[in-house]
Amino acid sequence: MLVYGCMNPFKLKGVWLKGNLHTHSTNSDGVLTPEQVADFYASNGHGFLSITDHEKVTRIAHEKLVLIPGVETSAGETRLGYGYHLVVLGVEDEETIQRLRRSVEELIDFVDENDGLVFIAHPYWSGLTIEDLVKLEKYIGVEVYNTGCDVECAKGFSMVHWDGVLAHNRLVYGLAVDDAHRYVSPPVDALGGWVWVKTETPSAEAILDSLKRGLFYASMGPRVADFSHGDGFVEASFTPVDRVDLVSDNGWGLSISSEVYEKLREMLEAKELKGVSEVELNVEDEVEELYIRMGDLKALVRKTMDGFTYFSVKNYSFKKYFRVELTDGKGRKAWINPVFL
């Protein structure tokens, strides 16, 4: 039975493994054989992989990768008359999966009852509405980024869908995937999105358990070193990025970009910064720390020549939930899973 977790993976023991959970081989409509797909991801720093061919479970073994059985299936009908695309992991009963495709709810229930998991593939590409997502139960999350959908038709990002479900007080996670078919042939649809999973042991069972509990974050490039939160307090450290967003419900949240930071710095030096109770800029060994207090709100960002590497916020009241989104200088993002308040 699927149980959503609320633990912070950055505070748990274990190892971080990088993996891709949605990709295709010649067993459906990919250009590489299953063995070539596995070799491709192993040679590019991945520790686990699920080959999710359309309507088929592709079974192989690989000495350098943890292989998770998976399948992409189209099921049910959405409000606009399209089919849901589901990624099913950890269940190999192809016959039952095919038999239950007419009812997306029954299919998800079957996977849940058999200790597998389901996430919703490419909501934007599939033409899903928020209503389509809210009415379903027992799926762990949505693809917040899909490389193939991005490079093929500019419909790879699904943050609006994700936030729409979260606004309904539904805890679902955000996953980044490749959904690769061409790999190295233009438009290149591989190595654009993945998940980092915290696991005690590098096994398919342990990785699936961590995914169900939300012990992972999604990324297109930025790495997250640490993340903490408490009553009115959030902080994180990461590889250099150009923008830090704390996203919450409705109009709530905070955001700072390199452009905003430079403007604040200019106004501070010109003594033109108004509307703040306290501000302080410290520079040491080419690392800048900017501290701002506005009433009870306290915020600190750390910036190197390459970008922001740390932020902390105290005494800010988010609404319903918050999640952290990072964007580097190349436009690549990382997403820490949401925290409900």
C-alpha cells in the first residue's frame, strides 16, 4: 500500500543515486536496444534506470546499473478526450496492466496493491487539466520536467500542473525524466532530466521505497547539498544558480534572481535602498553574503562569482505548502519536493 512520506532525505543516512525513470528502447519505439540504453546511462553517471517501453516490460540485467522494471501505458480518458500516460514501476504483470487500461483508477489501484508505484507522464504534453490530476488517487507524482517533450514541442515543463494539485492539499512529488527515444540524434532527448534518490542500499526495492516516501529531488543540472526547514525557517545549499524560488500557494512565495541581487547591491552602495529594517553586505574571498531584514522577515543569500550557493529565510509565512526551485545560468532547474504546513 502506497504511503506518502514527509521525512527530509537530506537528513537521513544513505547514499545518493542518480537515475532515469522514463526511457525507451527498440522494444517499443526507441532507437537503441535495451542493452545499449543501459550502457548509455551507465557511462553517463547514472546508478539506476527503468526502461519503460510502451505497453511492454523490458527485462535485462546490467552489471553497473540497478534496473527497475517499468512500463509506460496509456489508460482511461481525460476531460479533453485524451489518454493518461502512466509510468508504472515495480510491477511486471503485463497482462493485467493491459486488461485494466480502460480504467485509470483501477489500474493505479492494482499497481498500488502489488507494491508498485505510478507517476503521471508529461501532463503538459498530454493536455491534462488540473481537474484530471486532482480526481486521481494513489499516484506518487507528476513529471515536472520531460526532456523529450521539451526538445520536440516545447511542452516539457509542468510546474503549473504540479502546483495546481498541491493547491488542492494533495501531496504529490515532482520528477524529472528523459523519456528518451533518439538519444544522440537531433533533437537530442537524453541526459536532460533525472532524479537523485537517497537510499540505504542500491537495490530496486530500496529505490522504489525511497521514491514512494519522497526521498529524492529532481534536477536538470543543479545539485542540492543540503536542505532544512522548521517553523517559519527554510535554508538550502547547492551548486551555483542564477535564481532561487520558494513557491507557495496563490500569490505567496519568495524569489531572488542575479539581476535582482545586483540591483539591490547597487542601491545599497548608493544608500538608496528603502523599505528595509536592516541590511548588511559582507564580502570575503570573493564570496558575498547579503542579509536583509524587513519587519520580522529575515533573509540571507550567499553568492560567488558563479552564482548563488546558499539561502536562508526566517519568519516568512507560506500558505498551504512551499517548494524550492533552483535555476542555473543555463536555464537548468532543480526541484526539491514540497513541504506541507
